[in-house]
Amino acid sequence: QALAYDRFLAICHPLHYLVIMSPRHCGFLTLVSFLLSLLDSQLHSFMTLNITSFKDVEISNFFCDPSQLLNLSCSNTFSDNIVKYFLGAFYGLFPISGILFSYYKIISSILRIPSLGGKYKAFSTCGSHLAVVCLFLVTASTVYLGSVASHSPRNDVVASLMYTVVTPMLNPFICS
């Protein structure tokens, strides 16, 4: 979301960019991101520590995520699943709404650019970021919020591979 906000400011408010994205503001955005991530990890860890026994199954992912462990628990995890889906909605809908709002403003600003070269440069800068964000959000929602009823080990492996390997490998190309 921070990159979408950065692109929004760079395209929609280029003359105010350096004033708005001051080191103090960047530090604040980093601190908020860190604290929200810390809160999320602590809640997932607390839910995982409350699990008493597991089913005799194999984890089809190559990383052991608390959300996947909740699916394997023999104990009643109804309240944990409610918390998991609430966290997924909060950490999913808030960034998505910010990204969609930023890109709505970016696209409306780009369409007002008179030169074709300027439009192409702006779309190419934002298009790669938007593609990776969509890839990340689809794979993350598949990994974290995947349904137990439609459980497919092969799909879990592909989604976890895309989520943990492919998407982070694309980030340096997007940011450069």
C-alpha cells in the first residue's frame, strides 16, 4: 500500500511530493506498518499456541503458517477461525481499498496527460506494481483464507510457492 501511495503522490501531486514524503512521514508509515505486522503475528502465534492436538495429515505447503495449522487442529477452532477471517478481512480490505483509491486517482490523472509518451511512461511505471500486487493478493488470500471444503494439496503448493518465492523475486524489478 505504501508503494501505491508513493506512486499516487508522484503522479498526482509531483510538486508537493518532497514535502509530503518527508523522512518523518516515511518513518511514520514504516512504524505503522511494523506495528500492524507485529500485532498480526502475535495474534496468529497466540491462536497457534492454544492448539492442543493435530490430525494425522501432511502439510502440503513448504512453510508452516499458523493459518494452515488451524486447519489441521482436532480441537474446536471455531473462534480461532472467526479471528483468522476477521484478520484476513482487515489486513486485506484496508490495503486493497487504499490501493484501489490510489490507482483510481492515478488513472484519472494519467488520462488528463496530453502527451502519449507521458501516458505510456506513467502506465508502465504503475502497471508492473499493480500486476505484482494483484498476484500477491490472490496468492495470499488462497494461502491464508483457502477453504477447507475445497482443499487441494497441489493448489496449496502452487499458491504457497507463488506467495513466498515468485512475488518477492519480482519486487526488485518493480522498484527499479
